[in-house]
Amino acid sequence: MKTTGNTIFISGGSAGIGLAIAKKLNAEGNKIIINGRSEERLQAALSHLDGAVAIKGDWAEASERERIAEELKTNHPDVNIIVNNAGIAFAYLLSQDADALEKAQIEMNLNYFSVIHFNQLMMPHLLQKEEAAVVNVSSLAVYGSEKFLPTYCPTKAALHNYTLALRATYEENKNIQVYEVYPPRTDTEFSSYLDGDKGVPAAEVAEELFIGLQNNRFDVPVGETKIYAAAINEAMSKIINQSK
């Protein structure tokens, strides 16, 4: 995948991992379009990006995703990479919270359904490009659940399996690639209530994605996630070899 001269849209790009990705890819010579709900945060983010554009909108709303997709196709027709980064997580215990269903619905909508919907809206456009990519930001959580994030972790597992299906669907289309980034706990405001300051820097996630794009490495584990990914790959290799 080329790593310069792209036009890249990043949902949730005004802070955290999204902004780190925006900074890295912008510095490498790409045009960046970021999305977020807060005009103030969007403008603050733009001050760190050369020639970038912001599109305000609530990613949790289907009508907003539809509006943003149309704006991209109309006003930024060169867009050829989309980074599905927007997300939400609630930290709580199932034994102590009576609103688990409501929290799960909010998380599933933003972390999973929004990605499926936006990819559906943008895929016909991306398929017309000489080179294009979809990047889904999942999590270490795809490898197992955690009691303090009981309904967040399943949303990322769902996103992971959807990403595998999306990649398999378009594997014959050589002009489009499907990437998945697996950050562990990351030092961002998003993770501040989960001891995020003990996590990896958001810039490390961005750097790993850049390397993945450079090398057409579609699975991009970061930090401790590499340990889990390596173990699973080794186990799968043994199973495949035993079946031969």
C-alpha cells in the first residue's frame, strides 16, 4: 500500500489514537480528514495537522454517517483510505449495574454497527480507486473478555470477525486492502479511567499502522497484543501442519 499521497478519513480523529494516526500519516505526506463531535476539539486537532480538514458529526447516528459519506464523495472525491477508529467503552461490573443492556447497545452501535454501515456506504467509492484501504481499529480485547469491560470486549470481538469476513470478501480485488489494528491499553483520555497512563503511547499505535501499510501487513498488533497474536499464529500453524 502506498503511504504517501493518499486522502485519508479518520473517524474519532480529534483525539487519542485517531489523532495520533492523523499526525503520523499527515507527516508522511497524506491529506487528512478528521471527524469528531466537538468543534473545539476538532479545531485544536487541526492546529497540529498540515492542510487537514474536519467534518463535525456524531458517529453514533446513522443519518450523520450518511451525511459524512456524501460529503466525502462530493467534496473530497480523492479519499481512498478510511480509518474506522471512533469507539466507546463503559467500565463496570455486571453484578453492580442494572443498565448493562443499555450500555451494551451503545457500545455495539458505535464500535460495531457504525463500522459496518460506513464501510457499506463507502465501499462502492473505494472500489473505483486505483489503490484503497479500509482500516478497522479493534483491540487486544478480541482475544478475551475482561470483567470490568463486560460488554465492550464482545463488540471488539465482533468487529474482528467482521473484518476477517470483509477481507475475505474483497481478497480478489487487488485495489483494496483491509487492515485491522489491535491496540492494547493505550495512554489516551479514552482509557484514563482504566489506568491508561500505564499503556502504550498512542503514537506507537500510529507507527505500527504505518509500518503495516508499508509492508501490506493486514493484521497490526501493537505492544503486548503481539504476544497473543504470535501464540495464536503458532497454534494455527501446528493445526495446519498436523492436518496435512
